[in-house]
Amino acid sequence: MSIRIDPEEREFEALLALAGDLTGQRVLEVGCGNGRITTHLAPHAAHITAIDPDAKRIATAKANLPPELAHKISYRTLALEELPPDEKYDMVLLSWSL
């Protein structure tokens, strides 16, 4: 039996409903994994910095980054505790990261 993650894409709707209006917002996504959620949120935000400590997952996210979103997403191999304290964001989102 295969596992389908959120086949109806309700997770994205729920995240956007909880986050509110992301227009003009600089967003930090913690634990972005392969970028599955990042690419759905990016059209709604000014910019998303997406971090994950797993270099293979970040490589996958970068490889799957749609060209039209490349200017809105920065993927970084980084654990949250390594994030420089002077970086500022309007919102921090995480899903499936704990």
C-alpha cells in the first residue's frame, strides 16, 4: 500500500488559514524537507527562507524548485539553532517538524 501525503492538498489551505495573509511577509519555514509545502506557500509571501538540517532534502528541494518561484525562495541547509540571531522575519512556520 502506498502512502499519499495530503492528496486533496487540504494541508496547504489549513496552513494559509492559520498563517493569515502572507502578502509582503518575509517568512521563515523551519524543517522544509523537500520543499513540498514551501512551493505552495511562496506565491502568497514576499519571500520564504526555508531551512532544514538535512542536506539531501535541501538538494531535492532545490532540484524541484519551479523557475518562476526561484526569486521568492531561499533554501538553506541549516538547523534552527544555527540561524543567525540578527536575521529578521515577519512569520515563522513549521509543519511536520517536531
